[in-house]
Amino acid sequence: MVEHLAIGPELIDIRRRLHADPELGFHEERTSRFIAEQLRSHGIAVLDNPLPSHTGVIGLIEGERPGPFIALRADIDALPVAERSGLDYASRNEGVMHACGHDLHMTSLLAAAFWLAEHRERIAGRIMLLFQPAEETGQGAQAVVDAGIIDGVDAIIGTHNNPDYLPGQIAVGTEPMMAGCVKFAVTLHAQGTHAGYPHMGTGPIEALASMILSVQSIVSRNATPFHPLVVSITEVHGGDVWNVVPAEAGFLGTARYFYKDDGQLVERRFRQIVDSTAEAYGITADVEWDDFADPLVSDASLATAVAQDVLQYASLEPIHPSMAGEDFCEYAQRTRLLFAFIGSNGAPGHYGLHSPHFVGLDGELQPAAEFYVNAALRVLVELRKSPVNRVALV
């Protein structure tokens, strides 16, 4: 039996207030106070926050019967984007916008929390409500892990609105959902010289151009065509005077992948290309390789069980994997993961996440809240069926 929720005017108003007052990662002070007030007003305990930023909120709902300990997570930060959506509740904070729909995430988790607090008799265990800061910077989930907030949690459940699906559509399953994300930076060190006497130096520009072209061959010639893989150069810099060959240049970019072996392949070939090209041009190169996020994959047994329930309150859709990253993957260091895409638009010509024109529809809220509630109740049942496979703390 699944539970159905109603999204009334109170929650629509909450969504609009959150959307109109977005805050950037680790600066979500007003947002955190508002969420805490909402939880307390519905009789939900708010725990002390050990994060250095003191942003984010940790709520706790105790069931009437003993059982496992799970967490429901929503991210709360916004992006440095000037909103152009035309909504009458658009951001009033210049240059900051909920362009990724985190206002929907917060509201749907609050809706689920209100229902769970009123139906503690349905809960055998404990449920943490984790309103996480700084997802967009890729640092928030790791900060939560480092602070020990989810130590002892047996499973954590998260969602992300997805405008490529219609409201009422949910995608959850065992396949990879969001890409592993690498941020790389290359700095080339050479001997600068007068542009009229290039033979007197070892300029980096030609080497930089050769590297940029060569790294594109990693995907086309080294990786299997059956796995999605992207390597993108996104910023190039070098020199600031028209008649001087610079002594330094460089470029930045990202790699996205769904399988760890592919990520390791990209790094290995990338470093080989950069090092050998630098040597060929008589210069040196520094490579910074930051594994920003791992691929996001749900726990297979939990995802399979939860997906069966989705059919009773929403349309279960195939997973269309996203090349965007999601720091929810960091929680795999401590516990089992369950993640879902919730349809938030789906109209022809809709704008995607991170666009200044992005619009997430209110119709996303009810399916998202119902997913949180029903997934939580199902996961608590599944965890009681077998010994908890908790990730060892390291």
C-alpha cells in the first residue's frame, strides 16, 4: 500500500518564497532559518548543525516503533545566474537564481516531512531530514560526510527534478543516473621571447593547440563507443601582449563518464598526451586533475523495490542518464544510495537546468513528495528484511 499526499496552498507559498530568495552555497542563512522554522512549526525536531558554515538544516522524525535509520536529502543552494524566467515570484536577489530547481527539492521534502510527522505510527525506525548546503559547488555533501552527520545512517534517499520529464513521471532504477565529473587544469611553462624572434624562446601556444586537439582523440580512439564519455575544453589562456611570445599558457576543462574504468582511462591518456606533447615542444606542464564527483548509481536492491511502488502513484519512466554531476554520490562513502529523477516540465521547447529561463512547474511537488514518503517507508521495510549492508567507516 502506498501513501498519497496533497499539495495545498501552504506548500505552494513555501515554494514561491524559497524561489524568490535564493542564496549561494554555504551562504544559505535565510533559507536555513526558514526551513528550520517550518520543521519546528510542524512538531519536527531540529538538531544542532556541526557544519562550519552553519547553513543547512538537520531534522529528525522518530517512528513509533524501532527500526533502521535512514535519511532524506534535499539540496538548498542556488546558482550565480540572473533570472530571466518571467515568473511573478522570480528571484529578488540580483544575479542569484534557483536555476536548478532546488526550491522544488526543499518544498517537496518539507511536504514529505509534514506528512511523516503526522503519521509516525507508519514509521518503524528513524528518519533524518537533511537539507544540504552547497551542492552546486560540489562541496556540500563531502562537508556533511566529514562532519559525521550521516554516520550510522543505513540508507539515504535523494531526488532531482528533471525538466526533460513531465510532472507525474519518475525515473528510478539500477542504471547509472548522473555522470562522474572531473575538473582539470593544465599550465604550460616555457621561455618567453619577442614575437619577432620566436627561435630565441620556447613558446607554449603551439603546444597548447596541439594538446587541445589531441585530447579529443581520447573519446574517439581510446574509449569504447558503447559508454557515454565526454572531454571538453572550456577555457584557454595565454599571453596578453600582441608582440610577445608568452612564457606561460594553459587551459581548463572537464571530463564526464559513467563507469570508473572510463574515468581512469581518460586521466591516464590525458596525462600521457600532455606530458609527451610538452616534451616534444621543449617545455614543461603541470596537470591538476580533480575528481569532482563519482558516477551516481542507486543501490540495486533498494531501487528495484522502490520502483515497483512508483507505479501506484506515478508513471515509472526509463532513466535517461545526465552528463551533469551530483554530489549526492559522496554519501556512498558511508551508506547505501537511492536516487530518482522527478519530472518538472517536459513541455516542447522547455529550458534546461542552469538556464536563466528555467521554469520548474508546481506539478513536480506532489510526485516528489510522494516519492520521498513512499521510498522512505519501503526502504525501512527492505532494511528490516536483511542485515544492514552498511559501508564501513574509513
